[in-house]
Amino acid sequence: MAAKPVLYSYFRSSCSWRVRIALALKGIDYETKPVHLLQDGGEQNTDNYRELNPQCEVPTLEIDGQTMTQSMSIIEYLDETRGPPFLLPQGDPIKKQKVRAISQAIACGIQPIQNLRVLQYVGGEKKAEWGHYWIERGFKGLEQLLQGTAGRYCIGDEITMADVVLVPQVYNANRFKVDMSAFPTISRINAALLEVEAFKVASPSEQPDCPPELR
Ligand SMILES: N[C@@H](CCC(=O)N[C@@H](CS)C(=O)NCC(=O)O)C(=O)O
């Protein structure tokens, strides 16, 4: 029998959350191994964890005898090796391009600038302003992109990888007190997705490492 997949994850990590949603949508049972990003200089920076993920970040997924890093590549791997729902539209290259464009607008253009180690480098009181500025700026473009692609969800009416990436980023926007009323399309899609069971079970408050006061 194949070993149960293991996800190295931090409850509030948006990149871990992406993979948790994808695993839940695909119905893949897995074990969570929490990696505390803030404790004692960050468990992600220890030698043991660096062996798994040389970038010193979560998520890392052990599955099919492999150790995988990079949430977007993990999601694509799951999509290619597991059954429906498919998170990248099958047989529709134009739609697939739109899914990747929205996904990358967030995963390459917004999240990296507000990642923990960047904020730690920025330091002090500037951190909150920095995160707020870059997420709000990224969301201006994203809102416009989504006005051209959205149905119920980011691209039409089927859940795709773009939705998997969107919800955790809206959570980050709320943490940085971005005024979401300026982004009606993003807010509407986010609200629809939060009704979906896979998104609920993958949320930070449902994770074993979520402190009781944040549940
Ligand atoms: N491109 C990577 C980014 C991963 C990433 O930035 N993870 C964050 C949490 S969402 C992290 O572990 N940060 C730790 C740090 O900055 O020290 C992916 O998509 O997996």
C-alpha cells in the first residue's frame, strides 16, 4: 500500500493553504506536519527542514515516493496524476492560459512581496504598510483581470487553480487591512468559494497547528 502523503504546512501560510485546498478537492487523505514559521527563528530555517525544502519555506509535500516543493508545481502534479475535478481546464489552451495568468498574478506578483522573510527584512512599523501597499496594488490589476474572466469563480463557473490561489491571498489582504469594498469581483468570488467544503476544511482555523484563540 502506498504511504500516506505528508504535507509540511503552517496553518496561516497561504502557499500551504493552496495545496491543502487542492488535496481536499481531489479527495486525497494526508498527514499534516506543522512547521512553525515564527518560533525560535522559524522551523523552516532549521538544517533538518532545509534538507526537505532548500528554499526554507512551506509547503513541502511527500507523495508518491517524492519530496515536492513549490505549491503551484505541486497543484499541477496533483492535477496531472489524480482524477477530477481538474484545476487546469482540459483541452482548452486559452482557458488554461487564463487560469495560469490569474494564478501567477497572485503567486508570482503579489504573495512573494509580502512573504514573511521579506516583511522581516523590511522590519518594524513599516511591515504593515508594506504588506497593505503591495497587496492593494496587486489587487487593482487582479480585479480588472477578473472582470474579464469571471463567472461564479475566477474563470467561468468551474473551480480552477486560480480560485485555489485567490482565497488564501484574500485572507492575507484582510490581515493587512486592505479595504475589500474596492474589489467587488474578488470579494464576490471569494465569498462563493468560502461556501465550498474543500475550501472550508483547508482554512487556517481548521488546521491542527492553529492556536485555540484563533479558531
Ligand atoms: N513559491 C513558493 C513560496 C512559498 C512561501 O513563500 N512560503 C511561505 C509561507 S506562505 C514561507 O514558508 N515563508 C517562510 C519565510 O519567509 O521564512 C511556493 O509557492 O511554494
